Amino acid sequence: MKYLDIDKFATVINCMDGRTQLPVLEWIIENYDIDYPDMITEAGPIKILAENKPKALIDAIKYRMEISINKHHSRHIFVVGHYDCAGNPEKKAVQIKQIKKAIKRIKKWNYDLDDIVGLWVDKNWKVKKIKL
């Protein structure tokens, strides 16, 4: 068992849709030097972040991000959109734009991060990194 000072955390802003959870976790652990992804879930979070509303949900996401960043020393943020999202039933092209806008918004919050990565989960539940 590792101790917190050597564990590596990331912060994942993902849809609450359970179908996306395992593929995203596996992809992050396989592609990054991360032990524990902290999950922040909402229904359609990329839409919330892209539109910067409602304020209560923006504040809730920021609050949970700050715990992950300040207590778990997360330095990587992953922002996830997916196929067949009930909370954000937009086409892939729209969701990709929302992911990019969400990343820009998070960058404006000026956290000490190594990177912010956009991910798309397709209809086969495969994870793809978004080119920014």
C-alpha cells in the first residue's frame, strides 16, 4: 500500500453516466502516471462548464476540484464528454467544442496544474484524447 505523499492523483470531471466511468479510469491509469483518479460527476458537466451555469453547479465543481488539487495534490485535470449523454444530448461535434470551452474556463481559474486534457468516449465506450 502506498502512502499519500507518493500516490499520484488526477481530477476527472465526467458525466454521472456509469457507462463512462470504467473506460475513463482505465484509460487514464494506462496512459498517465496516475494511481487514483478523483471523480467529479454531474449530468452533462461539459455543458455546465462551457456555459458557466448554473452557478451552484460551477461552485460545486470548483469546490471538489480544490479538494482534489489541494489535499490530493492532483496536477492533471481530465474533462470528459461522451456519446449518448442524457444530460447533454448534443452531437459529438458540439460536445467537442464544449470540452474545449470547458478547458479554457478551467484554465482561467489559475490552479497550479501540469495539464488539462479533454477526452471523448465514443459509442463503443472507447476513450479518445481530444486535440486542442
